[in-house]
Amino acid sequence: MKLSTDILKNMLRAVIGTKEEEIGCDDCFDKLDSFIEMKLAGKSPEQAMPLVQDHLQRCKDCRQEYEALLEALQNLGSEV
Amino acid sequence: MLRWFNKNKKTDKKAPYTNEEWVELLSEPPNGQAVQELRKFLVRGLKPALSKYVDRELDQFVEDVAQDALLKVLDNIHTFRGDSKLTTWAMKIAVREGLTVLRRKRWNNISIEDLKGPNADDDSGEIFSEVFSSGSPTPELTAAQKMMVEKVQDIIQNVLTDKQRKVITAIMIHDLPVTVVAEQMNTNRNNVYKLVYDARKKLKNEFEVQGINPEEMLNNLSGE
């Protein structure tokens, strides 16, 4: 395994950004459908649900699911 | 899993249904027509959402995922609270189902027990060589960088628990999905995320105790 300064920098950023209040993957998943409907409606879920937004920035798995869900629903358009 | 579809629970309508109608139609025993409408909806959404991750037989893969997701939706229909449209909630479940299958396939030959951490003998020094070759202009700075890297490695080695070090190594160093790490540790994503969170907090606290400023360290590593 080759470590890199990029990995170390990412770790430092993650440590620096650690907050007292964060939510886990379960809470994020629980609120993801509401979050994404706000997004599709042109509202600002980032402001309404900052903890979900924060988790999506930190957790790659949840972010990938958010992006795929957005892709699915945008393609379905008026069917949603 | 076979499920008894109630052909007698009839509806004159076709989708789109209201949430209340969906819940009524999908509750035991589920209405066959509504189940098929939801399945087709999931397939139509999953195809564009997963196409970039699937290199062959996308149609079959999406059909399988939709079928598995549908069973989860039916099993959990009583937990739907109506915070969103039912179709959005169902698609959320389907997308997670599909990506979970893909993550398992992608990482099925990797064991987190075999991953090397930042202090593994055979890679100690690689990070230093990269620091030295990263364009730092003065020997003083690279020496300082080397000390910082060693310090962080020491802290990771000595302050974190074995489990915390394992998840940090797998997720932050080797970029494994949380889903895969959780399955290999026989736990769930939430617990793994909590381990990472606790590790981050511990590192942050230890930096403070040792008088290390991580922002300054980050700037120095970036050569700023």
C-alpha cells in the first residue's frame, strides 16, 4: 500500500472538520427521500437539513446513493 | 420469496396513486397490478442511475435489483411515514440495494484484515519519499513535514483502538466503502460510521493535547 500526502491531507481535513453533532448513515438514509424531494422542487435542503448535508459530504457511500437517487428521479421527470 | 398477491384487492385506478392508495395497495396481501407498476417504475429509474457502474447486462441486473428492492418495500411498507412520495421512498431503497450489490462485487476479493495501515513496516517511508518529492523548496520544510507525518502516524498507532485503526485504514486510506467494511466486521454502516467519528474526535483531541495545530500542518503539507 502506497500512502500519499493526499491521504494524509484528507485525514487532517476530516479531523479538522469533526463536529460535536453529526448524524450517522441511518439518520441520513431516513431523511434522504425528503431531502431529495426538496432539491428537486428547487428548494434548499442544505439549509433545511444541514446535518444531512454535512453527512453527505463526509460519507462516500451515502453521497453515492444520493447522487444515484437524484439521477434516477431526474430521469423519471414528471412520473415521480 | 413467493408472495401471495391478492387479485381481489382491486383498484379502478392506475398509477400515479396517492401515498395512501399506494400503502393500501402494497400492504398484505399486496395488489398484483400495483406491485408490477412499482416494479416498472423502479426499473425505469435504476437504469440511468446505475448504468455508469455496470459494464454489461445492465437490463438483467436492474431487473434483479428491482425485484429484490420490491420485496424490501413490501416487507417494510408499514414503516413508510409519508415524509416523501412513496415512489421516492421506494426508489431510495432500490438505489441502495443496487449499489450495495455492486460494492460487494467490486470488493469481494479484499479482506480488511489484510489491509496495511500507516505504520506497516513495508510502507513506512513511502509517505516520506512522496513528501520529499512533492515540490517542497527547502530541506528545513521537508524535515518539518517528515516530523509531522511521523507524529500523525504515532498518534494513529498509539491513541486509536484496534477497531478504530482498522476502519480508518480501510475507509480513509484504502478507500473501501463503509458498506463493505460493515459487512466484513459483521456490523452495520451506522456502527462503522460511529467508529470513524470516534476516531476523528480522538485524533482531534490528541492534537490539542500535544499542541498540534492540524490546520497549520495541512498548510505545511500543501507547501503553503
